[in-house]
Amino acid sequence: MPERRGMIIKNVSEDPIDLQLQGRTVHLDAGDEKVVSAVEVRDAVLREALQVRRLAIVRPSTDEEAAGLDPA
């Protein structure tokens, strides 16, 4: 099975979003994009925000983008 990858997420709502993920808070203003780790992709808070369409997945992160994140 291939290694899980992080994702680039984007705030698609008009309001700022603060996500309390496993070990960190991610703040996104309207239109902002951020990298989340492979572990954080499975977080229930992130998944809920994706389901109600407050966030969108832009694409998988590259190794270089994910390198700056602490493994959760």
C-alpha cells in the first residue's frame, strides 16, 4: 500500500476558520491554503469541515511542503 500523504486544504467559505486538530490549531482566512499532515487528514474536525464544504482539498502535498510539519 502506498504511503499516506498530507494535503493542501483551502478555506472556501467567506469567514475565517480555526481548526483544532491533533496537536495544533490551523487558522485559515477566506481563500487561504495550508498544508496538513497525513495524520491530520484523518482528523474528525478536518473531515467535518470538508463534509460541510467549509474547506476543500486542493491537492496532495509534496515531500518538500510536508517536510516543515511536525509528525502528529
